[in-house]
Amino acid sequence: MSIEGAYDSLSSMEKQAAKYILDHPNEVVNISVQSLAQKTKVGEATIVRLSRSLKCKGFKELKLRIAADLALSDTKQEEYQQFQVGSSTEELISSVSGSNLKSVQDSLTVLSPEAVDQAVGKLLQARKIGVFGIGPTALVAEDFQLKASRINKWCELGASGDIQAIIAANLTDQDVVLGISHSGRTEEVLYALQVAKANGAAVISLTQFGNSPIADMSDITLFTSTIDQNFRNGAMASRIAQLNVIDILYVGMVAGSYEESIASLDRTKHAVRRKK
């Protein structure tokens, strides 16, 4: 459920209400805001703030999202699977694949089509795109940079703090920057985005659902909803969810500038084949 991903960023009173929702989701979809406030011993205003913290317009929309989460859990795996040492290869395959599938499925509940439309529009209009990520998210950033380059979009990759700052310092109000951070708190990415925004560039971020410094300062925020249960797994499930969003942006960009994109793809494909 998307509430789990945002839980740590909530206020203490919002957490009190969120905990009740997580424990009683089937009940909550059928009660009023007044009733939930009484059951959780918080004010109605707190329920409204919680709904907005979860990127909903109000409690009614929050209930619709909870209902959608419940519908998914009825047909999909309910929890991210953890591989146990000593398990069979079949269990290994099931565990990793199940977690990756669920990361994509869960992210569909928090990825806004309106935000995707806005992001695709900004990326297509941009003179230059900067894309930033650190560690595992640098690989996601590199994937976007490659895709954008294939359709003839000027895209610069920043995979370290210094390079990100250099790219950001040379962006203008004609440019766009895409910052990728699962936590939404990666200091190097946050700083570079601030530099880019100060120079007038539009800021798009790809982060885990919830409030965070990067999400809060972005013009457009694309959310994923993935909780990596084991920090030693190299952020596997979150990376898969992020790559899925990158593919969505890429296909949206191709569709939004179809003839030019197809011509560029044909040229790059021919150039690569000739080289081989």
C-alpha cells in the first residue's frame, strides 16, 4: 500500500491515523472522515492533511486509492518476498521475480498520469536535459540518457556529485533536469537540482512516494512505491520500478514526436550496425 512508502515522512498525528488505515483498510473504505477521526483520536483536519500528504485531493480520493490497493492485493502477492539462504533455486527465482513484479504493480497506484504527461511535454520541449543519479540510480539515469540520445535529445548524464553540479550550473530556462533518488534525500542530487532550478531549469524528480526534500522542490514529481526489504540487495525492487517509469517516459516521448523519433531511431540503428 502506498501509505507504507510515505509513512516515515508523515507527522506524528498523521502516522497515528495512517497506522489505523494500514491495520483496518477494509473498514476505512466504508467510513466517513468524521468516523475515522474519532476512531484514531485525531482531528478531521489531520485526516485531510494526511490525504494531501499522500497526494490525494481529499479523504474521498484517499479511500478510492485504498480500495484500488485492496483490489490489487486480492489478485497479487501481498508482501515482497524475501529469499532465505538455503532455499532452492526455484524459490530464489520466485522471490526475486515476485518482488520485482510487485514493485511495478504497486507503483501504478501512485504514478500520476497527469504528472507523466507534464514530464513528457517538458522533456520534448527541452533544449537540453540533465539526468542525475548516484549509485544504483546512476544506472537508471544512464538508461534514460541512452534512450533520449537515440531519439536525438541532447541529454547529459551526471553520475557523481561534481559532474551533476557542473551540468546543473550550465542549464538555463530552456532546459530540464531529471533527478532520480529512491529516498528523495540524496544530498548530491538535491544540491544539483537546486542549482539547476536557480538557473531557471524545470525540475522533474523520480522518487519513492511521500514527502521528501527532492519531491517538495520539484516542479513535477513521478513517484514509485517500493519498499526494499533488505538493504543488502542493492535496491533491486526500487530500481526495477524506476526503470519502468523511464520506459514510460521514453515511449511517451517517442509517441509525442513520432516521425522525428522514428527517423532518429533508424539513423542510430544503421550507424551501430555499420560499426559492427
